[in-house]
Amino acid sequence: MKILELNTGLFPDAQTVSAALRQMEPAHRVDAIDLRRRDMEDEAWERVIDAILDSDLTITI
């Protein structure tokens, strides 16, 4: 399964969720994108959209 973690900085217990996702990596492909960066340009946002569409599960933290 392809799992995508989108880090928005809005979830107070994000570290716990991220740690749980890292434990799933042997069985699943887990990719993470940090959306907290203020310097993201259109090309970066297009990569985010592509990653969302390509994932089986998207988790926003």
C-alpha cells in the first residue's frame, strides 16, 4: 500500500502518528511531504497533487 503523510503542522500529536507510520515502512511504502514550508511554488504543489493521486491512503497531520 502507498501511504502519503502530509505534514501541515496543525495536528498536535503529529510525532506519534509519524512514528507509527515509520513502523509500517517494512510492509508499506510511506512517503512524507512537509507542507509547512512557505516557499513552495506551483511546481511543488503539483508534485503534492500527483503524490495524493498516486497514494492509496493520505494522512494529514
